[in-house]
Amino acid sequence: MAVCHDANQQIFSLAFGIYDSENDAAWTWFVRRINDVFGERPGHVIVSDRHRIINNAVKEVFPNAFHGICMYHLLNNLKNKFKTKTKELEQHYIQIAKAYNLQEFHVLFYTLCCVVPGAKEYLERVGLDRWTRSHLPSRRYNIMTTNISESMNAALVKVRELSIIAFVNEIRLLCQMWFFERRNKAKDFTSKMSKDVEKKLEKRRDQAQIMDNFCVDMAVWTCTCGKFQLDQLPCEHALVVVRKSAYEAYDLCSPFYSREYWYESYSGVINPFPHITCWCIP
């Protein structure tokens, strides 16, 4: 199953596949079908667990995409390898993975390496660009884990024992319900941005008090804190500039967060299955 976030930061199902087992041929086939529909785009990022089969399929089908790994899957591997001081390891590791800039990363990474000797070599072998936000040469936004995929699986756990036809129909029913409810919610929402992003902007406005020695470049949407360019939303420091200038906060947000994109994501119609006697079977 492949999923992403919509403009309102809710789960959006991209594709699902059914096959006999998790093997190289099955995953490569699935990833190829995704490529057939969506293609490979500049700055493309795919996030998954560290399963060798998935890694091979992504490398073969999306050779130019950035392949990040779920930070929690890697955390579990770390805990299994370094069984001492697991609470301290987890605390430092999560902060490191989510750090927005290299300065913050290096301070936190040094602390972790002092607490857990050997962690530095292990994490560097994995590849810093695969599990940290600060090192990836593209944008992960806030997708640091595969939680949205796990949530989608959890929503379907009760229907997994059904026949394939009934199971696929349950997926169709769930997506149809989401499309209907979210399309209406987006249609009735009156702000320029989606509901979730409006809340984030309001929270950052409340925190926009001082610059804290960060440098904002409004021309290219960057701040030395890293949030502005990696989230594609104005950070607290950019909002200080907005408050003291003629800039409008909404003009500094990616259009992917807009109410318009939110609505357009659900503008399509998912039709129910016709009776089996009406199916066209090649």
C-alpha cells in the first residue's frame, strides 16, 4: 500500500496491491504500477521501512528518487543492537532525526555518541540522509515515519479475512467515504489554507516574538532555523518579518497546503463496483 498526506495532513491513499507473498517480483511490480501513474518527479521522496525487497524495488524503478527510511524502524534496530541506556538513546535519536538544521543536528548527534558508544558508526553506515530531516537533499516535510501506512492498515484490519473481492470493496467503501466527507469539508472551509495548516500558522504566530539570531531570506523562502524551506511554511522567524512588513503569510506557504489543493484532491468520484455479471474480464 502506498499513501501520502493531503493538504490537510490527512491520509490519502495512492495505491494498493494484492499479491501472494512479499517477494522481489511482487514489490517491483507494485512500485512499477505506481510509476506508471505518477511518474518520477523532481525532489521525489519515498519513505519506507528498511526491508531489503522494498529497497531493491525503489532503486530499480525510481533510481533518481530519494529513499528515506522510517525513523522508528531504525530506532528499534538501534535498541536491539545497543541494549543499554535505551531511554536516553530514544530521546536523543528522535530529536536528531527531526532536527531542521545541521548545527542542531551536530550538537545532538555528539551528545548521543557520548551516551551510546558505537551508535555513530552504525548510524553513519545506514546513511544520515536516509533517516534525518537535516541531511536529506530534498524535503520529507513531516513524514518521518511510516505511521500513516500503519494507520491505513489498522483501518482495514477487521476486513482482511474477507475474500479478495469483498476486501477490495471495503477499501473502495472507505476511500469513497473519505472522498465525500473531505470534499465537503474542504468546500465549506473559507480560509486560503487547509484547516490543519491554519492551526500550525496560528501556533507559529503565537511564537513569533523574537528572531533568536536566525536569518530569514524572504526572496527564496529560507531561514537558518531550517523550518521555512523544509516545511514550505513560514517559520516563527519569518512571521516576525511578516508582522513588520508588507508580506502576507499566505503568500509564503506552498500551494500544496491550500484549501484549493485540499478540495481538488477529492474532486474525483469513486464509483461502486457493478455486479459481477457486468465485469469485463480479459
